[in-house]
Amino acid sequence: IASILASGDTRLPGLAPQAQLYAASVFEEDAQQGEIASTVNLVRALDWLLASGVDTINLSLAGPPNRLLEVALKQVKSQGVVVLAAAGNGGPLARPKYPAAYDSVVAVTAVDMNGKVFRLANRGDYLDIAAPGVNVRHAVPGGGFAASSGTSFAVPFATVAAARLRQRDPSLDVVASLYASTVDLGPPGRDDIYGYGLLRP
């Protein structure tokens, strides 16, 4: 995700290679569940990011609802920081995923290069915006590159768009501007598949 956002590698440059990127590690190994992101780690990460002065936060993760995280994200929004998160990859019939489904967060779904929604992307009235997220190339640990699909890989595109809007005009309502700039896909207006529509470059 970091490489999609801000890689300076000329072989596969990131969307904003000159950006100052703060990466918070929230995952840990659980003996039974594997790699998980705990609520405590997420809240600590949000606190650290706020203290670091970031204005846009990319959350390429999804899980069950959590009251503590919901409160923390409301606090983040009250500070004027835009938070964008993955809508989830549970398929059309899956329950809403969080933190994307919270009102304080921009929920991002994934589409392919033809604007078709990712087949495993969640659906629902909480979806806000669609962005490229199918066969997205990125760096991998240890060197080299790979291509992956999922709503997590779409979030960086919307995050960079939001950050650039904020940089261009700090007084702008970034979220409203993002939604207003989309290309409508699917049923007219906001829908449960694409939200307001496809992110415009």
C-alpha cells in the first residue's frame, strides 16, 4: 500500500512519489487467527498520526464494528482529517465492513480498468466512492513487484486524490469535492455498488 501511495522507484513510481508518508504498523500475529489489527493498535496509530499532523489517513483494512474505534474516528474527523478505508472483500451479500461503514470514514470500493466492480467487493449503502483496485501493481517485501486485487488496493487512489485537493485548497470541503467530481456508474446517483461513482483522476 505504501508503494502505491508514495514509491520513489522509477520502475514503478507511486501516485505521489514526493509525498511525506507516515506508516503506522497496526498488525500483529495471533496464534489462532494469524495476522490481525487490534483495536488498541488502531487507536494508538490514529493518535500518533494526529500528533504527526497528517491531513489524510489511508486505512487499507476491514473488519467488524467496534465502538472504541468508532469514537476515535469521530475524533479524527473533528480535527479536519479525512479518513478513507477499504469497503471489504466479502462479496455482494456480505455484511458491512468497518471502519469503512462508519459515517466519519470515506468507504472505497474497487473497480477494474473498464470500470467494472471487483467481483468480491462488498455492496451496501455505506459505499462512497470507487477507485482502481483490480490487478494493481505494487512492491513486495524483499524486493520485486506483484499485482493484487481488492478494495484495500483502491484506497490509495482516493487517499492521494483527497490529499491533493487539501494541498491545493486547505479551506476546501475535501470529501464533498471528491464525491462531486466522480463519474456516475451503475444506477443513476449514489448506489450500493459504486457509491457516488468512479474517482476522476
